[in-house]
Amino acid sequence: INFQTANKKPTLVSQDSLPFGWPLSIKDAQSMSHSSANWPASSPDQRLFGSLTLLEGHSTSVKGVLRCTDPTEQLGQLIISWADEPDICVWSLASRRVVQRLSGHTGRVVACVAHEPAGQLASSGLDPSYQYRVLLHSLSNSQPLLSWRCQARVQKLLVLGDCLLAAGEGLYAFGLTDGAELAELDSGLFGGECVTHLAAVGRRHLAAAYDRHLRLFRVGGGGGGGGGPLAHVCNSADSHRCAVTALVGGIGVEQEKQQQLLFASASLDGEVVLWSAATVGSGAVSRLERLARFNRHADYEGEQRKFPHSVCALRRLGDRYLLAGVGYGFAVFDLVTGRTVVAELAAHRAKVSDLLVLTSPSGQLTVATAGEDASIRLWHLRGFEAAGVSSTAVASLAAAAAAAVSAGDPAGSGRASSELAGELYGHTTGVRALLDCGSEAGLVSFGLDHLIYLWSSDQAEFNWLFSAAAAAVQDCPG
């Protein structure tokens, strides 16, 4: 494969000289011409990605990707991808090839989740008879280990401890060790609404979004409120104005006698809410309370009900900050002070579809945003104290907020800023989602064009070429 340059947009040409018609452009901030003043034109600190690999394995629309590790350490880092087809592809990041195809479904795959300690993958799919099945696979075997048939639609999966949670028109709990169906909660118990999002809250609690409403469940017996492997605990005191679009957990800090269960939700109207469920003693939870809200707008529908402030994704930025994809850009919220510390609301020419925080050996915070304009943009975050991002010293964010206000906002929110570092073009249509594969491997993206790309640094590309050449020489006879 070689590249032929024309007007700074190379075309990928195969060895038989047949062009793919695949525009590729990797730009830095100096080569961009933006009409908005919100797009600075300063040069980047470094070129994060300089090479692009097309991962070919699906013939239909790609629906999702995730990253996991092979417990046998034979294949190393793996990428799992699924599409509107029965098979699930397992990629090796070392060889950039499909090393396993997991079968068992007879229709399209809807969702997947990894159970890394056991080297397993759970998936849900729709059969031609319009029934949903949940399968448990071993990453080293193409045939499924366990199979469960669900009477209702299953569109979300989550592993919590030794339980597999499957949600949609109902909420199911399956045992990963013995394969038993532990519990089933029908959606009719909650007004017939479907579960749209799931998030783990602490070690044995689950937050579920039912359209505009939030409910908390306990997974596993004991802990107050009765036994049973799956029990409804409480509802949120009030609901969002529109459907919930994102949930993120794992914010709370556990103590010996008290656990502060914190999670955040975002909705179509753009509002981001931090929720608290305090458990004391036996672990009983009475209700969900709203601690803080961000990005609330009065006119949230906008012209022709396009919802210009809608949130597409929520990500934790350490234990103190929340990163949210808002409308055409992104924002960073300080959970301690309750302030918006970064608001880059014109990051793309179309709505942002996904975002994540990239790992960096140098400690530089970099945010990658994917847009419906077919581009991926890289942003450096400045002015964030390292201790403030990674500190877990605060046991109660509510108490820390009062202390921060009385001390005059020591977080330094006025010093935080974002800076455009680069732009990646490879997809011909909107980018659907991103996956961080670490600084050594790179960044994976997939879009509406049914393609999966691996973006890697020049050094990572050189290491891969060197290892591939060494393996080829070793396999040569004589």
C-alpha cells in the first residue's frame, strides 16, 4: 500500500493500483482554516497520530467496539467489534488481524460486554424469529459457553461482580459462574418503560435509566431492603425534562462505615445532574438526591426541535471532573465547585457523537472528539492540577464543595482552558464512536461508512512493521 498525494488529500491505492476512493488527511492546527474564533490556530505539542490502518472484518454496519485483554497473554490486547451480522470479530492489536470469530447468534448482534477476569464475552442478539438471546463466549473458543433466551428486547449489557445484567424491555440477572437465571424484573413494574442506559454504582448497585426517569437497584442478596439477587431500591426524587442519553458511575468514594454512592446522568435537553445515594450501616438506601446540575437551558428544544444542547456522552475525568459532549462541542464540569471550567461549544461543524480522554505517557490531558461532520479532533486541556484530577481524598463531594467555595475556589477554574491540537480525517460519513487503545496502540474509530480505523503514532507504526517483518522472516523456510 502506498499513498499518492493530491491537494494535501492522499488517496489510498492498493497493490493492484485500484483506488478505494478513500480521502485521508491528518492535519495539525497550523494547516486548518476555521471560520470561528473558537478554533485557535496554534501548533500542537506533538503529532499524536500519523498512521492509519483499515480493520477489515465486517460486511455490514458496525454497531460497537470495545477493548479487553487476553487472560492467557498469548494474544495481548484485543479489540471486540460487532455489526448487523451474526459473528463477532476478535482483533489482535499486535497483528491487526481477526484472530477469532465468535459465533452462536443467528441474527444481528445488538450489544456486547467483556468479563476480563475470566476471559469471557457476553453478547445479545436478535434471532430471525424476533427473539433475543444472550450468549456467553470464551475469547479462545468460537462456540458459546452458555445461552439464555429472553422474552423481551435486550439492548444493554453490564457485568457487575459475578452477575451479568441484561436490560431493555425487562431487566435480567444471570450468574456467570453457574449460568443460572437469577432474576427477572418486568418493565410493566415501571409503567412499561424500557431501560435505555446502565451504569455500575459502587460494588453492588446499579443505576438504570427508564426514558426520563432513574432507578437504583441492588445486585446480590443482603444489604438491607430484603434479599434476592436483584432488587429495586429507590427512584430519583425528580426526573429529567427529556430522555436520558448518558450515565456514568464510579464517582463515589467508599469508607469503612459509610459509602457515598455517586453517579451522573445527562439528557437530550443538555442538562447534566450529579446524584447521590448515601448508605449507612447495613447499606440501606432511602432515595436518590440531586447534588448538582450543569448546563441547564430554558429553551432546550431549539429551532425545529433539534435540541442544540443535547449531551451525547459522559466521561469521568479523574474523581473531580466530568467531561460531556454537548451539542457541537464539549464541556468540563467541576463536581467540587459546581462550575463549568471548560466550554468548547464549537468544536465541530456538526454535532459531537462521542468523546474520550486519551492516555499519554507525558501526563498531557488530551480529549478526542468525534463528530457527525466525519472528523475527529484532538484537544489539549490546560490548567488542570494533577492532584485535583486524580485525588480520591474527598469522602463527600458535597462537603468538599462548601469548603472550596469558602476558600475562594482553589481548583483554579479560571486557569483551565482547551487548545486545538490536531484533526483526523479518514471517514467519509459521520464518526459514531471512539475507543482508546493506549499510547502504544492508538485510537480506534468507526462510523456510518461501516469502516473501522486504527489511528496510531509513527513510533507505534514502526514497531508494528518491525515486529511483522521479524515474524515473516522467522516463518520463512530455511
